[in-house]
Amino acid sequence: MKRKMSLFSLVMLTLSAIIGSGWLFGAGMAAQIAGPAAILSWILGAVVIGLIALNYIELGTMFPTSGGMSQYAAFSHGPLLGFVAGWSNWLSLLTIIPIEAVAAVQYMSSWPWDWANWTRGFLKDGNITNQGLMIVFLFILAFTLLNFWSVKLLTRFTSFIAVFKLAIPTLTIIVLIATGFEPNNFGHTAGFMPGGSAAIFSATTAAGIIFSYNAFQTTINMGNEIAHPERNILWGIVIAFGISTVIYTLLQVAFIGSVPAANLAHGWQGVNFQSPFADIAILLNLSWLSTLLYLDAFVSPFGTGVSFVATTSRALAAMTGTKHVPTRLGEINRKYQTPRRAMVVDMLLGVLLVAGFRNWSALSNVISTSTLIAYLTGPVTVTALRHQGRNFVRPFRLHWIHLWAPLAYVLASLAIYWAKWPTTVEVFGVIALGLICYIYYEIRQPAGWHALRASLKGSRWLLAEMVWLTLMSYAGSHEFGGIGQIAYPLDFLVVALGSLACYYLGVHDAYRSDSFDIARELNQRVTEED
């Protein structure tokens, strides 16, 4: 009998995914953008992703299946929307694998020891060099091989590594607050909000905060590989997300309070550490802590990279169910129960991504934006299924859904807007490329053009949302990369109103396709707890 993941293993896997490279770089970048107000950015990011996660917990417990995040939208709105959501989600997950390798190599390039001079050539002008790219490939290869042989090996590895990954950030918080902590850094030196309130919002995407919290979906995508998914999906996300939110927020507090006053002579924008926490430890003469941090710069990205190879391969394998990508990618190895072909494809594409985006910041921005586009479908789907599947078993039922779902949708839309022009339109363009793949496979099927026209209605709201956000990103305030036709903060209100219209159009446009029958079959396997 196939062994399934316990709640403890699930929490460890999710924590191992969430506490990755985000803590190594996020606090430093957020402080550079927003100053001490970056603390609010981490809280805001947690609220945005937390509200989105509530929608997916209801969906995940209703339909416990591997790679579920790539399938839910199809259940309520047909295959085209399901493909767009799955493509966006897979793209964001795919980017996480190389970004974790880049984070490790970026920290390696700043090793302070004489014997490590050979690592200096891994980074130049903030970008990974060709020499560093080879090391990145070795990391991605290692991530993949650890997933090649069963879920059992994966859970043993991540449960061990997650303990280490929790210990080092916690130790860093305690040591930095106890050593050289400067309360004046939070206000008197450069002001609490030196970049204004707009910087709090832009830091959520530009500093990788949304990216850091994104890994809650690791739990969702493991689906039927979890023991008692009707209960453990909920508690796995709640426990892991709660712990990670506290850790990330306290890390930001510790970082801000530990920057020496001399480094703030030119304000927070002048604080530009290549290896933020390790550099601060060296400045505070904490060489032992810097050594631990350089070690964790291997461990944290490694744990996250390994976890996301599992998640990403299952997301790609799940997309093959609609027959709009090569079906062989969805084949599961009989002996080890892992989608090996999908893993190999993800590995090769990950290397190509690093070749194009050669630093942590650029990759994290792409991840945040594409992730949020996929997340837009969650609130619409969960609301639509309340009408379509009234009799479905719901082990977790989100109360006040008519309030929380549209609020989560609007916050996700605003977070996409915060990514700034031209990042928004660039990511939209990459997602549009996926439609070429969809149309190619769709028109080759017997009901090709007829089915395509039918599914267009179910996805027009998301296309309208992307057009709306593109226009707003271009015409919006200067603070978010626009030409200033709509000033801040009025631009937030305009974005929210337009997005709400798209949300209600999406709920209205839900229809029953063949995918709904798959949803019913999956839900029949669920046992609702007393």
C-alpha cells in the first residue's frame, strides 16, 4: 500500500518550501524600498496570500488531487480558463526552481574565506555569470534527483531539512535583536516611511514578499498523496503559513534594527548588501553567525528547490489531463509514483530561465506576477461552484464567502498592479504564448473550433482583467511605473472597481463542461468529517 504524508510531514514540507531564499534576500530588498515600513509590507503580503489561500483550502479539500491548482478553474469555467490558470501557475512554480539555485550561488559568490576565491566569478554586476550558471545547473539537477525516487524519500529529506531551516532564521532573529539592536533605526535615523506609503505596496512584489509566501500551494498540489486530506490540507496550510508569517516579520524587524547607523548615511536606499544577513553579521563581528548563514544559504534554497520540483512536476502532469500539452508528460512512474518526464522538462526549462533572468530580483518579480494571475481564478471558481455544485461535500466551508472571495480577488488584482509597468505586460505576454499551445491542440480535436468558442465565454472575464490591468499599469500613478494619468492613491480605487466588475462577470460566466464531471467524481471520494 502506498504510504501517504502525515500532517507533520506535510507541515515540514510546506515550511521547507516557504522558508527558502525569500528570507535571505527579502528583508534586505524590502528595507531598501520601504525602510522600516517594510514590516507592514510583510504583514500586508501575508493578508493578501492568506485570504487567497482560504479559497484554495475549500477547493483543495473538495478535490484532493495531485496538481490540483492547475485543474480547479476548469471545473467551473471549462478547459480554456483551466489551461490559462494552469499555465500561469506552472510558469510561476517553474521559476521558483532556478531562483532557489540562483540564491544559493549568489551567497556563494560573497564567501569571505580565502580558500573560496574561486566563487567570486559566479556573480558580476549583480548577475549570474556563465561560470555561475554551471553551478546553478548542478543545484537544479540535485533538486530533481531527490524527487526522482518516491514521495517517501522526499518527505524524509524535507522533514529533516525543515528543522534546520527553522532553527537558523530563529537563531538569527534572537542574536541580531540581542546584539547591536538600534531602536532609532525605526524612525529617528531616516524616518519610518522614507519612501512614502506607496513603497509599502510596491515592496510586496518587488522585494519578493508575495513570492516568499507563495509556497502554501505545496500542500494543495500534493492532493491525494496526503493522509486524511479533508482535514490535513486545512491544518497543514494554517500551521505552516502562521509560523512562516511570524518568522518573516520578525526577520524584517531584526534586519532593520541591526543595520549600523553609519550605513544609513544615505538613507535606506543606500543600504545594498549582496548577502544581507551574512553581511550584517560580519559588520557586527559575529563571524560564527555569518558562517551559519552562509551554510543556510545552501540549505534553505535547497529545501525549497526540492519541494518545488515535486510541486511543479505535478502541476505540469495535471495539465496533460485536458490534452492541451503532450500527454506523455503526465505519465507516472509505476515503481516510484513520480512524474519523471515532467521533472526532466522542468529541469531543462529552469536552466533556460536562469540564462534569461540572471538575478534573484528579476526572477522573483516574474514569479509574483504570474502567481497572482493564476490566483485570480480561485475566488471566482470557489464562488461559482457554490451554485454549480450545491450538493458537493465541503470538509472546509469558507463562511461569508460573498465577502472574502471578492476581497481576495481585488487584493490579488492590486498586487499585480503593484508589480509596476512594464513587468505586468511582460508577464501577460508570456502567458499569452501559452494560448498558442492551447489552440494548437484544441483545433486538432474532433470538436475543436466548436469547443473553443464555447470555452471562450468562460474565460473572457480573465482576459478582460488582464487587459484592464495592462491599461491601468500603463496609465496609473508614477509610484507604480505608470505615466501618471491617475494619481496615487486614487489609482487603487479605480483598479479595484474595474477588477470587481471582472470578478462578478467571472462568477456569472461559469458553465458546465466535461471538466465538471471530473470535479463531481473527485468530490465523491471525499468524506466530510463530523
